Amino acid sequence: MNLKDKKNKIKVGFTAGDMNGIGPEILLSSLANSEMLSLFTPIIYAPIKNLTYTLNHFDLNIAFNNISTPEESIEGAINIIDNHRNPPSISFGILDKEMGVVAFESIKNSVKDLKNGKIDVLVTPPINKQAIHSDKFRFMGHTDYIASEIDGNPTMMMVSKNLRVALLTEHTAIADVTKAITSELVETKVKTLHSTLMKDFRIEQPKIAILSLDPHAGDGGVISSNDKKIISPAVKKIHNSGILIYGPFAADSFFGSMEYKKYDLIMACYHDQGLIPFKTLSFGTGVNYTSGLNRIRTSPDHGTAYSIAGKGVASKDSFLSSIFLAIDIYKRRSIYKKFSKNKLQTL
């Protein structure tokens, strides 16, 4: 597929994110490059009042095209769907529950269009979980909400040029991690991620490493027997099915020893075990990809950064990487689907 072919130009949806953070800046400064509009058609779900304020604040020269549905979008233009009534004004760096409502409405409307195939991929600027959390949004974040609306077996996967890290448990309190991890969970996650690596990243024979749940993989039961009883049996069963999975590896030395470079994906047992090394090695260029869904969603690897919001110093590198990864995965899925269909026809 030629992304410059107007007939096949991908529709990329963008949520508002928390508009008091750096989201509006990195979104609009990314789209201010006219070459971006030759690659895809952007559709932003956000209050045009706040987007216009952002343009003026950062002295960006962008014109908007107001539309009601993605079907009305124009190629070569920055299309805006504004379904927000009386949105609050932007106050950079301030936690505002009303702005959280804007973020949720944007997510809800864009995910509905993603689910119905009206947009091809979705890129989400960061939200503030405290601001967005309400009776209507009781989720831990984007991933959980999107998973509740779109079919699949979602897993948070952090992606950079030289590293991919996925999580067995995501926004789970550390006290609850051990009881959340079962051999069945390991099997389900690994099999889904194996498929993702082949379909979305075009890796023919992926090699996956899994980190240990306990320090030093439990030291043979001296510290704990969780890895021996839960992780190791699952790894053996999965490996016997033909999937190249190895471990569990002690997490403390795995990244420092460069062992991670031998594998296409690292499976961490809990949030900080995977994200601390990932962000240490890739911060500012990484992408949060919701793998395992039948639709494509990406997000930058950072938060709202209230401390620098409105100052014009936020890096858009991770956000640009999120856009490009979403487009790349869309292309790879299209190729994989076409290849699979042709293969079936020849059998």
C-alpha cells in the first residue's frame, strides 16, 4: 500500500488527551509539518476552542476543517470533530476534573469510530488518571477502557527501535501481583503476543523472554517457589507447542547484561519491572502499543508533564513515533491479511 496514494490514505484519529498537559502542544506541533498530511488524514476529537487557543499560544500556523463525522474528512486538511459543550478553558499545568470530562468524551467518541471502522488507527495523547476518573470512567487508563469496547486480548506493549517489553499485569498494585499471575495467564498472553509479533511486526519466528516473578527466579525455592510452580511450567508447555519462549530470567541483571538484545520481546511480570528498564533505555522515543486487539491504538511513552505544559519545550519525538508505528502496523496487518488469504486460496 502506498501511503501517498490518496485513495488509500489512512485516517488517523487523535484524542484530546488532558488538554492542560503537553498533549495539545505535541499534537499540533506534529501536524504543523505539512509533510505529515501527505502520509495520512488526521481527525482530531477535541474542542476547537481549546485547539485554537493552543495554536495562538504556541504561534502555530494551522487551519482546521470542522466536520461532524470521519466520512466528511478532507485529505490534506486537519479535520476536527468537536462534540463538546462548553468545555473548560485550558489552564496549563493544572489538574482539572472538568478537563478530565473532555478527555473522556474524546476517548469515547473516537473509540466508537475506531470500533466501527470509520477511522483506521487511533493515537492518544496522555491523560491524567486522577482528572479523568469519575463515575463514568472507572478504568485505570486508556488500555482498560479500549479493551472494554473493542474485541481482543489486550496487552500493554512498549515499543522502541531496539526493544519491546510487554506486561503480564499492568496497573496492578504490587500487593496483588502474585495472586493475579497464573500459568494460564502466562500461556494466554504469550500466545497472543506471539501472534502480534508475526502479524503486526512481521517477525517470522519470534523469540520471547519472560522475567521472573521473584528475585533471582526464587533461588530454587529459597526465596519463593512462585517461578518454579507458575512461570516455569507455563514456559515449558508453551515451548513444547512450538513457540520460542525462554526463562524465567532474573530481572535484576537481564537488561544491564544486554541479554535483552537476544530476544524480540521481553515479558515482564508487573509494571515497574518492565517499564523502568524500558524508559531508562528508550525514554522520549518509545511507544505504548495496545497489542492483541482487532483495532490499532498507540500512545507516547510519557505522561501529561504538567511541570512543562505551555512552555513550548515538550519533545514530540515519542508522539511522532506513535503515529508512525500505528501506520506501520496498519500496513503490516493489511499485508499479513492479504498474504494469509492468498495462502488459503492456494491450499
